[in-house]
Amino acid sequence: MRNEKVYAFPNLTTPSKPIEFDENICDGCNICVEHCQAGVLLPNPVKGKPPIVMYPDECWYSGCCVRECPKGRTGAIKMNWPLMLKMRWKDKKTGEHFRFGMPNNPLPQNLKPPVGGWRPKP
């Protein structure tokens, strides 16, 4: 067995930054690492520090890391959705911008059936 130090460096050649951590809130519990389906995150070797985003290009943007984080609602972890996934609209009267899932979403849920009905045609 060799007693050499091994170093791993995140892939910084990409502009992709799918996940951001707030070091003042994240306590390094690594629950997000356990739930990441793509293996993007690695535990930080320094106790109490946020995980390392090792392979940002491999992120599936499923959001399970953010959803399972016990401090996610306080801002410990944030998902940076790619532009193509940020569906939004603008209210022409007020100029306000809205996205799906926002608490102040002004649109009521659409309960009308599609033109052909709910059942697919045989």
C-alpha cells in the first residue's frame, strides 16, 4: 500500500454551475450527496463544509438534492436551472414576470379537458 496523497479537482472547464451552496447555512451533512442520482456531488473532506460539485456537466437537474436537503428551504442549496428549463411568462398589464411553482402564481389551474377529451383515441 502506498502512502501518497491523491487529489481530485472539479471540472472547471465548463460554464455549467447547476448547484450552488451557501457556506454560511450548509452544515455539510451530505444528504444531497446520497440522493444525487447522477453522482455529481462528492463529500467535502473538510467537516462542516458544503459538498464539492465535481462533475457539473453530468447533472440531470432532477432537483432531488435540493428537495432532500434538510436546510434547503433556508437557502443552503440552490438549483440553477438552465435557461431552456426556466419557463416563464409576463403579465402585460403589470409587467411582472412569473414562473411555474412561484407562490404568487396568478394563473388558476387549468381543469378543462383537452379538445379530444381525456382518453386517447384508439
